[in-house]
Amino acid sequence: MTPNAASPSAPSRRSFLASSAVAAAAVAGGMPLLAACGGSDTKSREGTTSGKDAKKLLPAYVANNVVTPDIPAKNGSAVGFTARLDLAGLKTSVPAKLGKGGKVTIMSPFWGSPPKSDNAYYRAMNDLIGVDVRWQNQDGNTYEQKLGAVLASSDVPDVVVVPGWNMNGKIPNAVISKFADLGPYLSGDAVKQYPNLAAIPTDAWQRSIFGGALRGLPMPASYVPNIVPLYRKDIFDKEGYEVPRSTDEFMALAKEITNARAKRWACLDMKWIAFPAFGVLSGAEKPLGWNLVDGKLINRIETPEYLEALEWARKLFAAGVVHPDAEFGKNAPDPGPKFAKGEFLIYANDLSQWWSRTTEQAVQNPQFKVWGMDLFAHDGGDPTLWATQPANIFAFVNKKASEAVVRDVLAVANVTAAPYGTKEYMMTNYGVEGTHYTVKDGVPTKTDQGNNEVMNAYVMVAGPAATIAHPDFPEVARGQVEWQQRMGAFTRKSSFYGMQITEPSRYTNLGNDLEQMEDDVVRGRKKISDMQQWISDWKSKGGDRLRDWYKKVLDDNGSAAS
Amino acid sequence: MSNSTVPRSRAEADTGSPSPAAPATTTGPATKKTRTRQSLRVRFRRDRLLLLMTLPALVLVLVFNYVPILGNVVAFQDYDPYISDNGVVSILESPFVGLENFRRIFEDSAFWNAVENTLVLFFLQLVLYFPVPILLALLINSVVRPRVRAVAQAVLYLPHFFSWVLVIAVFQQLLGGAGLLSQLLREHGHDGLDIMTDPHTFTFLVTAQTVWKDAGWGIIVFLAALSSVSPDLYEAAAMDGAGRWRRIWHVTLPALRPVIALLLVLRVGDALTVGFEQILLQRDAVGPGAAEVLDTFVWWNGVRNQDFGYAAAAGLVKGVVSIGLVLAANKVAHLMGEQGVYKK
């Protein structure tokens, strides 16, 4: 698997890669180069695809605005819909079933407890699509543990959903060697058979190019950082707590809130809030952690801010303001119930939980109000935020799938990617009216059955342009979009923003225990000096060579950052 | 039995037949050979039904225990299971790297940390866990009323049937930082306890969990051994004026000795396997520094990080050390005059 071995024989389709292959041949196995990408078939291809080469692969974009959003996108935010739901006015975006009735198995991460495999929602969706989708839902928190084994087996499901944060180790290689090239079905004008897929923004498709071929069906997302400090606004208002504007204010507030005797702590692990507070480069994905500073690529872990952020997160644990459950790390119980009980008042999680926590508690706990705190800079000024990627969850089709199966999968995606304001969107996100939700005065309310069955299954396949639409809680939708817009104003893009980069496999195990180290440091089990030692080991064990490799990628492709 | 005769006869035949130097002696081995062959054939015919019946088990052992051993070859490779859709082809196509993985292991402080944790945990469990079932068995054996005895046994067995997930959840609810005990302490003005997430006492926690869950189950073998002790012995000892403790020391424990020795040898063979699921579930709560054992190390590197060759190498090292330990423990058992797992 040396990068230089694969290339010289086969003529490359991509000119810039061909040139680097020549360079590789000249250097003859010396320094690691971007070369391997020129290989003939689906062998591991490192690097990225951009510019003219990407253009040939990307599907055409045909906008598909069914309903004008109430809040248009700004600063990279999603589009927001807050208006009442007009059931009768829903458009149809898929006039004829595209599915041919085949059977498609989909493995996908699932957060929460999955419904029975044969339920009203799945049946209704399959009926709408015309494909018999069989779900293999796996626990989302430990998905990476299943993924490696499933992909190594000879029995890969027809479709596998892979979030970007699970693409560690050799998974990117597996994506390239195990999944089908969807280019023949989607590149250029071919996508127009699937109007909802054609309306997916191009930057999301750009992210779906793996190993020089269009392999992913993307779920477009806002590039504004997605981790929000969620807090109990009802309790804040009652107790007169002010939302903190700096790390010192946060610490002071946390100490004020905490009263362990009364079973109340301030927060859970705040590591993911400490990073933006100190302006640390994004940790959402390995390539995003690199940025060009004065002509030199710097990794997030080499910056002083990184250690400062960890130190501050550690101080919170040391001060005893963190709920003891946070000590359990990944094995901690679901934060939902204890947040609802008020055992802690602040925790950091994905923006989507703003809405899901609201809806969970709406009935039995009417005073409960969760809200998102603005990210703050450690010194109280404007924060420096780093963009995540415009798509980070992808559905892939098994390489061995027949054309009929691929077409059926695309039929599924064309329904799940339907924009807000269509019947397909409502079915995908809310289920069947009367069974999974009821509508009163234009406000849809999910029934118990709806809450059980309509969870994150079909939405994982492909999505419309980043959309936040909660007609049931319009103020939450507005809050979410406006939060993104305020934070978007502070968001900058690092050097590899927007690219899909596959690292050479010899570097893939470099950062394996980084997150473990972070968690150990934050919980006081390891010292900051241990982390510094780890970082210097990382550099000598390949980090510095990886830097050179990334520099080469950057020189060859240019930066998409603005 | 029959197995041991086959290689011997063949060995004799081998030494006998290629002997150009001594052609005169050929008749001797030849007749011997035919005789063994005949008797083999006769025995085969006689036992063919029995042999046939062992065949499925043999096939199972071969397919699920021996064939997978061949997969260990990935320890010498930079194994990439994703090269091909077929595992065997992947092995054939993955590049060999010689002892590179083993070199990495010996340089990896995380591996040695796992070895250390494993050994510490093993010795702790040997001292604190192993004797508990023996004591419990003695206790139960001394209960006379069958009703009480049945209830006690049922209560002791029960935790064995709980899954580790459940056991750890119960421990967390009771002893966790926000659990019952800590909250009770706080309500009375003390500090909460950090039992579940303290890396320093983690080995004790794990041992306590093991005792709670499995000690009751472990008494079964000892109870069986106890029931085979003839009551005459106790009566005779009592006649001689031996008290309760003397009877235990001179009658009961000697009766248990072979079983104890056997279980000890088996336990030592398992020394490096100290509870995979239990520890994996709690690994993040105390960090790998305290919780990583060899099995979780293999799992973490192989399954989680897809560094399969490296993980296989670590697994191999573990296997080799385990065999060494079994041999050593068996030797000790022989020296003690016990049978151990196999005869000399």
C-alpha cells in the first residue's frame, strides 16, 4: 500500500494527479506524496478531488424552492420555517413513485430506542417511495464499533450510512473500496431525474466525492458550528441567573448554581464549548484541524489555545461544578431525564437537541424551557469560531448492488430529500397525519406513536438543503436559525473547508487516542504535561510528515476557504 | 486412548522400514506392522458408530477453533480487510511486514500499561475472589435445613444471570457520584464518594463486582466435591474429639484439594482474561490508564481503530503467555501431588 506503487501503470483520469504521479516516480518512494490517487480502480486513493476534476463528477444544481422560507439563510445558517402548517397546501414533489418495488437494506446509526421493524411509519414511507426498505438500526453512540466489522465482512447491507465523525482508522479506505460510484446516475444532468436530489446544494455534493468518485448521498448541513450550550431558561429566569459572556463569568455562574447537597450541578463536560471559547480550530473532522498560518500548516493540537481550552474544561471538573455522570464519559446515561429534572442546568450538544428536548418535555413538564446560549470568547469579546463541513453524514450504496437496487436507493433519497412544504417532507419528518401527528390550528403535534416510530431513520439517507422547520415550536425554530446567524457572523473557514480528504492509511492511526487523552486530562486523570508529551510524540510519529502531506494537498488544490 | 497408539505404531514402522543397513531385521517390524494395522482396522470397525458420532463435534472444533487460528497470520501483516470483499483474499493481498507489529507492541507504553493492569487485576482476583466460593460452599454445606439451604443457594446464584450491563448500571445507581450512597452522604453534610470513577481503586471495584456477581455461581463445583466426602469421616473425627475447625481443616479441605488445584490451574490459564465486557463498559469512567486490560486493548485497536494486524499481534502475545502460565501452573500442581489438567 505504498502510495507510489499504484500509480505509474495506469493513466490517470485526472491531470493534476497524473502530474503528481510523475513527481512520485521521480522521487521514487522518498517523501510521502499525494500520488496514489492516480491508480486505476478502487484501490485506496488518498487526497481529495477539486476544481475541474470535481466539476465533472458533480450533479447539476436545480433549485427547488417550494415554499419561501420565513427566515432566509444568512451567514451560513439553515433556512428557517416558523409559519403555521397548511396541510391542504402541501405540494407534491414526487408525482410518480420512482421505486420499482425492490428490497433495500439500510444500516444506519440510531440514537434512542429503535421502533419495531414493521411499523406504520416505515410501511407508509415504503409505500410512498415504492421500495421495501429494511432498516438495520445500530446504536449511534457506539456506531464506529459496528461499522469496521460490518464493512470487513462479505455481507455489507445495500446502503450504509456513515457520519463523518466515524470515518476513523481504515474506514475511509473501506468507503472507497466497498461502495458504488454513483456518478453514472447523478453526475451532471443525470441527476435531473431526481429533482429533490438536484436541489441539494453543490457544496454538499462536493463533500460526497470519495476517492475520485461521487459515492455519497449527503445530508446537507449548516457550516456554523453545531455544538450549542443548551441551558434551562426557565430555571435561569426564576433564579435570576445571567447567561455568561466569558469563561470567568461561566465559572462564577457555575459555582453559584452548584449545590451538590440539593443534587444540582451546573453542567456536564464543557470541552466542546471550551474549544470555541479559546478559538481552537474545529475538531469535527481531521482535515478541518489544519490551517495555513504564515505559510505553514498548523494543527489545532499544536496551538496554545488548545491546551488553554483543555485546562479550563479541567478546572470546571476540579471545581466540582460538573455533574458526576459526566465522569462516565461515553458510557454516561442519556442526559435528557436528568436535565429535565434539573440535576444540571447546562450541557453542550448538537443544535437539534434544542428542539428534541423541548418536544420531549412539552406535555408532562410545561414549565420546562431549554434555550441555546451564544458561544462566548474566553475574554468576553467576540468569539472566533471555525466552520464545520457543509455535509457530514453520507449514505453509501454497496458496490455489489445491481442497477435496479441503486435506482431504488435513489428513489428513497429523492423522497427523503424533499424540501419543507411538501407532502414528502411531512411524511419523512412527521409520519402519517392522524397516526403519528395531529394538527390543530396549524400546529402539528406528534402522538406517542409518532414519537416512538418517527425518529432518525429515513432522514439519514439524504436531506434537503439545511432546513430548520418546527411548526410545532416556531419560537424554537426561530431561536435555532437566529443562533446560527449570530454565530455564523463569527465563523471562519479553515484551509480544508469543503473538501473531502482521505488521509494515507499509514497515518490513520496517528490520532487514535487523542480524544481519550483529552477526556483524561479534562477529568484530571492525566496532566496537561502528559498531553504536551503526547503532542510531541504525535509530531515525531508522523504528525510532521502528515503536515507535509496536507501542504501538498493544499498546493495542488488550493483552499476553498474565503 | 486410541490416539496415543497410532503415532507410536507409526513411529516404530518408520524407524523400521527404511533400514538398508540391516535387511535381516525387516521381518520383525513387518509382522508388527500388520498386526497393529489389523487391530486398528478391527477396532475401527468395532467403534465406527462411536467415531461417527464424534465427527460433528470434531468438525465444529476444527471449523470454529482451529481454522480461525490460521487468521493469526495477519499479525505479521499490515492487514487491510477492506481490500477485498473476501476475508481470505484480503489476507492474501495484504502486505507482509514481518515482525513490525510486534516491534510496535513492545514499544507501545499503552500495551505495557494493559499488561500491568491485567496482572494486577489477576493477582487481586486470585487473592480476593478465588477463596470466596470455597468459603461460601463451606457455609452452605453446614446448613442443615434443606429449605434454608435452597433459598440461600438461589439468592447466591441469581446475580450470575444478570448481564454485565445491568450489574454496572445497578452499581452506578447505588455507588455513582450522583447515586444513592453519595446523595445520602451529602444530605448529611459529608462529601460525595467517587467510587465508580476513581482510577486508583478501580481494580478493587472490578473485583467487588466480580465477587458479587459470580461468587455464588462458583460454589457449585465445591459443593459437589463436598457432597462426596463420606459422613463416616466426620463421625470418626468427631469421635476422636475433633472440633468444628479441626474437622474442616483435616477432613473437608483435604477432600477439596484436588478440585481447588484443578480450578487454580484453569484460573491461571485464564489469568490474562480478566473480564472483557465488565471492563469495557467502565473503561471511559476511569480512563484507559487504569482500566485498559489486554482484551480491551486488542478490541480497541482491532475493532475500534481497524488496526487489525497490530491487535492480532497483541492477541498472539497474550496467547503465548497464557500457554506458558498453564504449563507452569500445571507443573506446580504436579509438584503438589495433584493431577492438574493433564497427567504427566
